Amino acid sequence: MAKLPEMTKHRGIPSGLPGTGFQFTIRRANPRGVTAIIARRRMADRTPTEKLADTAFLHALWHKFGDEPFERGNLDAGRISWLFGREIVAAEDPFDAQSYSALLQIDERTGRANYPDAFEDVLIV
């Protein structure tokens, strides 16, 4: 088996939203290659659970990293992609969307406007 790429594991970030299939982190690097981060378009018909997953993920990131840049590491590309380009932005130029070491940052102003509960001290899910 080929050697897996190095990947920072962020301790303290929940693995996902309890009781749902929404994950926040991955266990190990993808042996077929790093999944790219893309800016996904959010539709108006998203379910309350999908919105809660975004809120909880942003809440976990904010309380771990604040407004400082952070490495993608084992954070789930799919979950990042729902927020990418708005609440989560690239913190480096050029940005490699297919790198576990890519630097990201929370855009606090946009995050607070779109997901104000994510910035509270406690988020009840």
C-alpha cells in the first residue's frame, strides 16, 4: 500500500453532528488523493438539520481557532465546501484546494451575519 499523505489531526473538533450522517472530520488521509475543497452553492430549501450542521461545524472551528488561520488537516472537505468562499476563506495565495496543509480562515463578519449562533459561547444541538 502506498504511503498516505501527512495530515494534521485536529483534536477537540467533534467528528460530526450527533444523530446524523454529517461529519466534521475524517479518520485518515484518502489513499486515492486529497478531496478538493470547492465553494458549494447553498439552496434556499436546505433542511434545518443541514443548517444546524453548518452552525455546529463553524462553532467548533471558531472556538478552536478564532480568527487565526488554520490548517485543513483532517477537517472534512465536504463540510468545509458548504461554507467555503463565504464563512471560511483561503488564508494563503495561491491556495491549493487539494492539500491537507492548505491554510483556511474564518471570515468573522460573514460568519456572524449568516450563522450568529456559531459564535455564542455554548451551542445546544
